[in-house]
Amino acid sequence: QVQLVESGGGLVQAGGSLRLSCAASGSIFGIRAMGWYRQAPGKQRYLVATITSEGYINYAESVKGRFTLSRDNAKATVYLQMNSLKLEDTAVYYCWVVVRTTDAIRSEHWGQGAQVTVDS
């Protein structure tokens, strides 16, 4: 029905950069919000950065000034540019989208996850 194709994870040294991308496809009437959550081993998953249909962007305090979220509405794709990566950024990053299947019905979907590993 709804698919999220996530890419861009990998191994990077501290201070380096990576860019994640996530493209939504399927039976989507519209996208209400889109972004990333991350989960480190043994830790709770939490919001990294999201953008709403109105264009409001919400960042976790820990990534402000280092990560930049952007979107391409025509491609139903969001990007997360991650700069100045730190060891604590190591996690599985999950793309997240809230879509409208009708004008009134919304549903939440998750990507497969992309491993981001930051080494010293």
C-alpha cells in the first residue's frame, strides 16, 4: 500500500557527514508529515527531525545546528543532511511518514531503517 524507501546510511568518522533520503510511494492521497526517528541499541526510539505539510520542522535538541531536514514535495521525498556527526549519533534511523488515504483518514508508516555508525 505505502512504501518508504530509505537510503544513505553507512559508516562515517566523527566530524563527518552523511545524507539520508526517504521516498514515499503507493496509494497516498497526501503526506501530512515526514521525517526520521532513531534508536540506539538498548535505547528508546525518539524523534530526530520531522517536517509537516505546512512546512514546520521540528528537530531534536541534540541535532540542532548539525542536521538539516529538507523535502522535495514533487518526489514525496525527504532528506536529512547530517553534519558534524558524533559517536552518540550512532543508531538505526527510521523514516517515518503520516499519509492521508482520504481527506479524513491518516495512517502512520515506517521505513526499514538505515544504520548510521559513527567511529572515532
